[in-house]
Amino acid sequence: MAPKDTTLKCLPPSVRLIMVMFLILIPAAGSARQVNCSQPNQPALLEALTPIFNLSAIRPVMNMTTRTTVMTYFTLYGILGVDEKAQLLNTYLWLHYWWMNEFVSWDPSQCGNDRITLPRKKFWVPDIVINEFMDENTAPFVPYVYLYSDGRVHDAQPVKVVSSCNLDIYTFPFDIQNCTLTFNSYIHLAMDIKIKLGRAADHITEHSKNVMTTMGEWELLEITAHKQNQGNDDGAYVDELAFHIRVRRRATLYVVNLLIPSCFLITVDLFSFLLPPHSVDRSSFKMTLILGYTVFLLIMTDLLPITGNTIPLINVFFSICLALMVASLLETILITNLLYGADDFPPTPRWIQVFVLQILGRLVCLTWKSQGPKDSDRKPSAVVAQRKADDVLPLEKGPAVEDSAVQELRILGRDLQAIRLQVEKQLVRSHSSEEWIQVGFIIDRLLFGLYILFISVSFITIIIIWVKSYNQ
């Protein structure tokens, strides 16, 4: 050994490096030959493979320009949850990697087996990562890989993947999410490692649905694969393989606990218009509904989604319901004030009599028929009463010899004329009050119709959006 070491030290540094690499690669080239087992059992096969374990630090190819093709696929074992606020998808995967180790092969009949499980640390393993990985993997660690007689290596391991995903919860609870898992080498370029799909995407989807154990909120629709081609022939890029996981939320829980109770409450508020508008119980009833709906939303806060990139449509739905209840209460307050304060209002203007009492009255089937005294009848009666009162007053200055009974009759006539004037004034005021009351009834009936129309249009629009998103 001494002459050999002396010879290497005498060489220039560049030549010395080449010689060292040559000495290292000679055993590697020799190990490419088929290993021979002394006996057809695992101990003999393990002893024959021992020299290969020293090559775990380098990529297992005879020629460094040869690419290592890693066949990649996975099985989606469970969908653990979705965090809308953090935009995260939590899944549990069974990952599978296949690649060739050109340093080893053996005869299965000679060694007694066509495969063997060996510790992972004794072999070179590709540094495949998931780009969207956002948290530590807490799945159990599998320390073994399969080595086959033809040099194939199979690495299978469970992974709990917390991945970033651009979640769109606009159509919650009928939303469909499409999340991507991108597999690529962390440091090797495409000239070294090429990633290919190891199993058809349809087979991956079918197998995942068969083995999936978590049948909770989310339902797996399909898994598709997409190969991202960089277009560079020199391989100076990182090769990537993207899987698209399409899942749909199960909406039964949210329909039963959120949408149906909300529809019941808004329906009760709708039929509260059938209560007499001049009744105080109507406003208190509507106020109780608003308080009950607010408490309902507070209780159901945990079921509502946390706002992501967009406001969920169900939040708009609840806001519309609450706004309609508040508008209905304000309308009741307005109508109640109009009905109870009609006696203090001035006579109805002419345009209200024409537009509201006549046109809108016919539209809502509440035609107004005026039965009070007209202005032309009021003035003559007042004038006649005043003239008769003037005729009575001079008669009081007549001769004192008149009979006292006649005098009493005259006084009684004067009192009756005064009572008649008061009654006519009251009739005029009562007629104006009835007109205002009728205006209140017409407005209430009109707003009731508009309330039904607005609810129908809003609900049909929201339902159409939900149905379209659910059938995508």
C-alpha cells in the first residue's frame, strides 16, 4: 500500500481527483453485474447485497447522464377537513414511488425470492416533495422499502398532507373544491430525475373511493393528473407532476340545520301580514321573530363558513332574510302610526285620492267608495245653519208678552243648530280619517305583495346558483 499511496501523492491534484473517481466507480461498475447467492434464502441474499449498501449516497445509475424515472401515484385514504379561513386542505395519502436501481439484480430461482424488504437508509431515495405542503407530516414513519430482483425499488409510505388550496366557498354549502398536489424533486433537475404517472388517474380515483374510510362532510368526485411540460430539451428545469383532487361538500347537515329553519322563519314573517295592521300584537310579533332569528344565527355560527376570498352566498341569504324582517317591522310601524294618527292628519290631498285610493286601490283589490259629505254640501249647510241662527237671535228681542213655551222652543232650536254644526264638522273630520285609514290599508296590501315578490325572486335566484354549482 505504501508505494501506491506514494504514487498518488506524486500526481498533480487534478489527475489525483480523476484517479480517485475512477477507483470509486470501478466497484460500482462491477456491482452492476448480477449478484450471486450462496443459498436460496434471505440471509444469503442479504450477504450478496451488502456491497450495494455502500452506494446509497449516489443516484443508482451506471451513467451519470442517465435519468432516473420515478413512477409516482397515491391513494387518497381520507379527507380530514378543510380550513376555509387559512385556505388549507387536510388529507391522508398513501404515497407510492417506483424507480430503477441499476446497481443490483439477481436470479430469483438462485436466491429463493424475487423481492426483499430492506431499510430505507441503505438505498438512495428520490427527494420528491409536495409543493403545497404547509405543515409537518405527523403520519407514522415507514423505515423499509421493497427491492425487486430486476432492480426496481418500491417506496410506499403514509403521509398526512396539510396543503394550501385556493378555496371558493361562494356557493356554500353546495360548493365544489379543486385542490392541487404538485410532486417534484426538491433539488434535482429534469436531467437527473423525471417524474411520471405510475397509475391511471381513473384507477386512482376508483381505488381511493373504495378504501376511503372518512365518509363525513366531504365527498371525493375525481382525481386527475396533469404533466407540466417545461419545453426545454436540455432538462435544465425541475420536472413536476400535478394531481387535481376534486371534492364536494355534503350539504344535508347545513340544509336541515340552517336553510330550512331560516325559510320557516321568513315564511312566518310573511304570513304575519295577515294580522290586522292596526293591532299592536302585529308589531310585537314581528319583533319577536327578529330576536328569534338573531339568536338562531348566533347558535348556528359554528356551522357557518369562515369568509375566505369571497363572501359565501348563504351569508347573503341570511342577510336578506334579516333585512326583510326588519323592513317588515318598519312597515308595520309606519302603518300603525298612520292608522292611529289619522284623526290628527289634514284632509287627504287630491293626488293621494286619485293615485292611492283609486289606482293603487284597484291594483290591490281595495277600491275606495266615498260615502262622506262633499265640500259642496258642507258649505250650504253651514250657511243655512248660520242664517237660521241669525233668524233666531232677533226673535229673542221680540215683545215680552210672548208665551214662555214659545221662547223655550226657540232656545231649543238654537241649541239644535249648534249641535248640527258640530256634527257636520265631526263628519268632515271622520271622512278624512277614513281616507287616511284606507290609504294605510292599501299601502299595507301593496307592500305585502312586493314582499312576496322580492322573497320569491331572491330565493329563486339563490337556488338556481346553488343548483348550477352542485351539478358542475
